[in-house]
Amino acid sequence: MFDNPQDAQSVMFPVMMLIIVPFLLAFTVVNNPGSTLGLVGSMLPFAAILVIPARMLLIDVPVWQFAVAFLVNFVTLYLVILLCGKIYRFTTLMTGKSASWKEIYKWL
């Protein structure tokens, strides 16, 4: 979607927030792993990867919570791969040029 690294860096903030927010959430959960915030955070896409291991170290997490976290992340990963494949197919393979945000929104 981007021709040079400078353009790619301009949209890295939302992607970095998908890493930073779960990291901070995992530190919050360490203080009270059985809290509602810990339970919800362990089942959110992208956050469960960091929150579930933090909770598992401190308390016994029920199997159903681990299974839900796994399924949520697996389905999210599958959908993200499909979405990225569709964007790549329409932008690079069909048109040969990078697409704008407006074009990507239209294709979705």
C-alpha cells in the first residue's frame, strides 16, 4: 500500500497501539488477575496474547476462558489474513499501483 518507508511510518501508530495497550493491560492485570478487567482483557483480540499468560501465572484460569481466548485470536487472525489478502489482490495484483484509503474502504 505504501511506496516508501516514510509513508508506512505515518500509519504505524494504530498498529503500535495494538501492541502497547495489551502490554499495559497485562501489567494492570498482574495486580488483580481475577478482576473483570482481566477477564474481559483476556478475551479481546490482540490483547489475549499478553493478558492470558499473565493471568495463568498468577491464578488458575478455567479451561473455557483459555479456549475462548484461543478461538477469538484464531478467528481474528484468520479474518485479518483474509482482509490483507483481499487488499493485496486488489491493489498490487490487479492494478499494479498502491491504493488510497478511500479505494480500500470501497473494496471492503
